[in-house]
Amino acid sequence: MGGLAVSVPSSVRSAKRTRMSPEARRDQFIGLGLTMVGDRPLEQVTIDAIAEAAGVSRALLFHYFESKQDFHVAIARAQATEMLACTEPDPSLGDPLLMLSGSMSAFVDYVSDNRTAYTAFMRGSSSADAAMREIFDDTRAAMAARVLAHAPELGIAVTPVVEVTVYGWISFVEETTISWLTDPVITREQLLALITAALPALASAVPATPT
């Protein structure tokens, strides 16, 4: 259960063992996990490293999480929630295209800042886990709902075909961003222009619904 031995950042190591409510203690463990995935794949965030950073026994973590995998799922869900919060469209921009561009800019920045964790999250061994897949699906559904909510403002009627198109666009954004992180052959501005322009281009190519 301990997994690979990894070094713990000094900022994480400084966490003190204090009396906490169950909710606060659980949040502490997840917060430490989120800090660690900033520089390593989720699979390398071990129970031993978290216990050391929190100043508790590894047995205490299993009081809050059924298994290492259960803990990893909690970290992944917290990270997905964090990403959605960071990429929330800004309604004060007014123009839905500007809102889309701003949201995509925040997405690229978030993924760039968390590239190791994000790439592993999307393509690592854990991505085949049913619980992880549920997080992927929930996150994509939330992103799709945002886009579809503003589709009428772009003159796009929300139909089943458009919904499928939006989900396909989200997959395109994810894969294109990962490819850019792996081999940045274009600039960040070119990447943003590409993924932002792709959505209205795809939507406009949707065939009319037969009458």
C-alpha cells in the first residue's frame, strides 16, 4: 500500500498534527494530495507521504478513505472541482465569444500549471478506473452544460446533434492541449485561437434537422 518512496516538499512537510473535526481532517488530507500532484502523477501520491506530511499514522488515513484508490479518487474529484471553478465563464464580459475565450484561457493556464497531474489524470493507468471515468464524465458534462447554456446567444439552437458536437469539441480541447503541452509547436495564443474558433466552426457545420 505504501507505493514508491517520494520526497515531500518542505511546505507540505511543515503541516502540524492538530485536533481537527473529521471534515477538516479529511479536507487536509485531500489538500496535501492536491499539493503533491503539482509535481508528480497521481499514482505516485502515496499514503506514507501524506501521513508523513500530516504528521499522522497511515492507519488514520484509512479511517477516512477505504483504500489508496479511494483516496486518489477524492483527490481527482477535488482537482476537477478546482479546475471548473477556475474556468467558470465571466458573465460580465457580455459577449459569449469573449466568455468562451476567457474560459479557454483559464483552462490552458490551469492545465499548464498542473501539467504532470493533468496528463496522468487523462492518460495514466487510473483513467481506466470506473470511479475515475465517472469524474471525467461529470466534469465534461459540466463543461458542456456551460457551453450549451450560451449557445442560443450565438444563434445556435440546442439540439441532440449540437449536444454531441459540443462533447466532441471538449474532447478535442483536452487532446489538443495535452499535445501542445507535450510538444509546443505553436504558441499559447495560437492554441487558444484554435480551440476557441473550433467550437463555432463545428456548430455552424451541424446539418439542419430534417423536417
